[in-house]
Amino acid sequence: MDGIHEPATPPVRAVDVIRVAGVAREFAMGTEVVHALHPLDLSVPRNEYLAIMGPSGSGKSTLMNILGCLDTASQGEYWLNGTNVSQMSETQLAHVRNREIGFVFQTFNLLARATALRNVELPLLYAGVGADERKERATAALQRVELGDRLQHRPNELSGGQRQRVAIARAMVSRPALLLADEPTGNLDSRTGTEVLALFSEVHAEGQTIIVVTHDADIAARAQRRLVLRDGQVVSDERVAPLAVPA
């Protein structure tokens, strides 16, 4: 129609690990449509440390699932590390997740019967990396999180903090573009949680892009940028000086 123009799609900058344009998520519940996430735009530059905050039902988990390629948006476009993943198939998304994203979950999600080394090797196994290189890279990742002496320990032989360190090593071993953490200290005591946050800060200082999804203001205080959601909408997006983590 004359006089009506579609908005131009924002360009994807080479420095952006994430670029989201007009992304929204709706769910059908019977005859009702629930707007879990209203249309939003978001860019996350390389080596940014972003905390996504909000109360239960705010849409932060929905956004996390979309950014982690665990779910697809109802509308809008999403570029991850320069690739438009919006219309990819489940198989393609699984490949992207394994190659581009390292996940750290509150519940660790480790294989109970596998050693720490084997748990960390798994993403490389799925990526088709050879056995010798898998072992070398997984060992290095565990040494990076100070678990070089726990390679052959199974999860039930490790403390909660050590299990989360194994999970972080597993997330990092593929050298992903994005480290995505969901309430990473939720099952840890305060001292162990602080140690894990210190590790995140160290990894970020080495150049890793990190997104932490949390309701905890103390965790968000470690990030350099904080995005706050409420009722599926962005109510605040600010860059701040991150709080230093005690040594």
C-alpha cells in the first residue's frame, strides 16, 4: 500500500554475537493466546557479560530458550554469531547449539555414571572430534577450572561446586561463541556460589561472551549489563560497572 513501508531489518554487525529483531513468543492455551514475550530488539556485542533478570513469569526463561536455540520465536529474526537461525530445523539448531553455545544449568546436568573427563568430552564427541584431541581438550578445560586432579571422579564423588565447575568446563570445551548460564549458583551455598561467579568473571576477562539468566540481584551485580523483563517486556536495559568478586 502507498505510504506504508515495512521497517528495515537492522544490520548484523560483525562484533555482535547476538542480534535479535522483533522477536516475540506466543503460546496457545485452549482458545487463549498467551504472549510470553512481546516483540523486542537486542544486540549483544562480543565479550559482553549480560545478566537477564525478572520475576517468575517475566519472560526471561522464554528469552533464554530462544537465545539458546532450545525454542524458536513466533515472529522476528535471530542471528547468532552472524548466522540467521530463525528458520532452522531442529537438526540444524542442534548443530548450532553444540558448536556455538555452552550451557551451564542450575542442576549441572551431568551424566551420573560418567567421569568428569567423559562428561566434558561429550560435546566434542557429538562434534566428531577424534579421541586423542577430545581427551586433550577436555583435560585442559578441567585444568582451567582447577579440577585437573578430578578427571576420573564421577559426579557423586564431587561437591556441588566441583560439579558446577565440571559443567563450566563442558560448556567451554567447544570454544563457543556464547556461554549461557541459567541460575548457575542456585544449588550452591553462598561461598561456593561466589567462587563460581569469580570463575565466570575470569572467563569473561579472557574474552568469553556470557549471558546469565537469574532472579538474584547479587549474581546480576557481577555483570556489566543488566536487562530486566516484566510481563514479557523489557523494562530496563543498562550498562553498569560490574561489582568485583572477592578473591
